[in-house]
Amino acid sequence: MKKFLKKNKNNRSSERLRFSFFPGCALKVSGHESTLSLLKFCDSVNIELKELEDWNCCGSSSAHSIDHNVAKHLPMRNISLVPKGIPLLIACPSCLIRLKSTYLKIKEDENLRQEYEEAWGKPFDEDLEIIHFFEIFNRIRLEDYINHLEEKLKKIKVAPYYGCMLSMPPNLRFENNYSGIMEKTLSKLGADIIPFGYANMCCGTYLSVAKPQLAQKVVTQIVSKAMEAGAECLVTACSMCHLNLEIRCALENSIPVLHFSELLSMALGAEDQKKWFPRHIVDPVPLLKKRGLLVS
Amino acid sequence: MINLGNEHHEFADEIKADSGINFNVCLHCKTCANGCPFIEGMDYAPNAVIRLVQLGLEDVALECSSIWICVGYNTCSSYCPMAIDIPAVMDGLRHKAIEKGVKIAEPDVLNFHTEVLNTVKKYGRTHKLEIMMRYKLKKMDFLSDMGLGLKMLKKRKLDLTPSKVQDKKAIEKIFKEK
Ligand code: SF4
């Protein structure tokens, strides 16, 4: 039995998982450190991400707000670009909702399916799987790739922040739910999880531009509550949240905000932090050095 | 007391048809209002907006700030006991407000959305720097956030050149398709 388990375990880690990867604008054009560390992490756990060829913006918050038609066709084109048989992995929660809702609508609505097929010249792929990056943790076991995983993050005190990531519109209510996934993963890797009660409060997204005072108030509240609870840093899995938490926090002594993928990659021994951390507005290096997560 | 004629149904029916959402099952339990972090910037709570529509108070509903402040991130709809897609109702109202040419309560938000879609139309992807510059230009506001903008450029959070879709025709088609 033991032997069988061992063999099985090896099998798990040798099987390379392949996904089409939809970066979306936030990751592609401004959250470079998030993309780099995400790709690095996936590679270290034997996952291949192949960027969806010639993908376009999902429409973000703007298309559905002011132009129904554009909001319908932007995600449709992306769906039509996915190679058959390969699941589409999305890291941005907003892109995920746009693409997945459109996909489900086409699946349920014969007229829409016809419109899709006529506009994009391809049969609709009934079996296409569209998943969030978090789904990876249901498909791999970190134990297969790291020894002594509980020692990796050296008790750094992290406050996991999800923003709207776990909130789903009613039509996606019965999709997989990832509550607690950052807590589970990071504590397994030896981080000290600090609950702070504001993990699911929206970061304000574009109000950060159009209504900065409103966003600032909410962001400052999120960061200060995490600090009051004793966190040394916030961790987020969305690069839009990351940006807002950094630029709209009004506190002088704000704590750093790390990307979930940065911590994951570090736990797996990545050494490319020099490419990531200079892009942070609140420098995480002193904290990481203090915790012994970075040397020199 | 509000005296309602029969006409008040019309507006509600229109919004129901446009958004595809049956908001008449709303219990007015205010779960949506209590969970919304941006309610401070709204003149009517989300459930009150639904009420305005139910009562046929078209002008008030279309000219309220709430429909523009709502960022549509589903905190409300995730917890709504009646599973009402509140952001989709807001979308319906925003479209109607534009269509009817009423006074837009939050022009900055509309301006932002327009600039985002302008860059998507041009490049197939958003281009933050251009969105910000044009947004500020329209608003004639160059001073606020100037320091922040420079900091973001320095930290390379704002790419100078846009990332583009190769198949320009496809993007043109999306913006023409009706
Ligand atoms: S949470 Fe749903 S049912 Fe309750 S007031 Fe809001 S829209 Fe109505």
C-alpha cells in the first residue's frame, strides 16, 4: 500500500497540467510582478500556462455599464479563441465573471449560441472549462513539490484579502467557491494567518479614479483594520486590488501588500524577487528580510 | 401617500425587459444596502433604487447617483435572499439613462467608462496611461493625483505603450455589431 501511494504521488507530480491562460489587462499591462510570479509558481508545480493567443479585453466594468453589445461580444471573441480540450485559466476575478457568465448564457440560450457561431465562425464548445487560478489548489498538492512546507514562510503575519473575489452574481452561485483558500494554503506553508474581518470588502476598483475619496476611505479602513489585528502585510490574489490597496491608502505607515503568487513562488524557492519588488509602492523588502525570507 | 396610476408599471417593465431581471421579488430586507461599502456615495440605497423603479419614478431613478456609484461587484447579489442580480438592474438603468439623455448624476464615472472603451476600441485592450490622460483632460484637472501618477510611472505601474490585439478587424467588428 505504501509503495502504491508513493508511486501514485510521483505520478501526480510528473503529470504536467496544461491550461490556456487569460491574463486580462490588469495583469498584462500593469501588474507585471503579479504575472511574473504567477508564471513562476505554475512552472514550479509543473503547470504549463499558454497565453491565449491574441486575447482582447473582457470589457471590464465599463462595457457592461454603458454598451451591452460590446459587453457581449468582447468575451465571446475570447471564448472563440480557446483551443479545444484545454481549460481556460483566469486570474482576474472580474475577467472570470465576464467570460464565465457569457459562456453560461450562450450555453443556455439557443439564439445567443447562433449569434456567437455566426459572429465568430466557430461551433460553440459545450465542454470548455473556464476556471479561476484558485482551482489549481484542487488539482495539485503542494506537498508533492516542496519538502518541509510548514517551514517556508517563517511565521510571517499575513492578512489575506479577497475583495470581491468570492462574491458571485446569482447565475454563478453554484460554481466552485474558494472561501478560505489563501488562508489554507499560506498556513500550510508556515505563514501566520491574521483574520481581520474586512477581507471581503471591495477595494473600490475604478472609483479609485472617478471617486478617489470614496475609494480612499474604504481602502484605508481595510488596511488599518488589518494592521490593528496585527498583520505585517496584506496578501491579495487580484492585481487590481493590489494597486488600489497601495495607491489609495492614506496611512503614513502602511504595511506592504504582497501578491499571493509572490508568496507562493518564494515558498517554492524562486529567486526572481528583484523583478517583482521594485514595482511595489510600499517596499516589502525590509519586512521579508526581517522575517528571514530574503537574505542580503 | 403616493397615488399610483397604472403607468408606473411601464417603466418597471421596460427595465425588467432590458436587464432580464425580475426585481419585483425584492423583499426590501436591505441586505444589499447593509453590505455595500459605497453606500455613502449614493443618494438612494440599492433597494431604494429598486423601489423607485417599482413605483415608476423614472426621472428620479435615472438621475440618481447610485446607478453610477455601484461598481457591480456582487457583494449585494451574493447575499440577496432572493438572488436578484442587483448590478444587472443598475446596468439596465445606466443604459436607459444614456438612451433617454437625462442628466447624469456622476459624469466622472461615465467619462471614465467612455475613455476605457475608447482605448479598447483602439487597441483591443485597455491602455491605462491614455485613459488617465484623456480622463483628466476632459475633466480639466491636471493637478490632483499628479504626484501619484508620477510615482506609478516610476514604479512602472503605467506602461507607456499599449498592448495591442493583432486582429484589428475583429475588434472593429465588435464595436460595429448591433
Ligand atoms: S438584498 Fe435583495 S431582497 Fe433584500 S432589499 Fe436588496 S435586492 Fe431586495
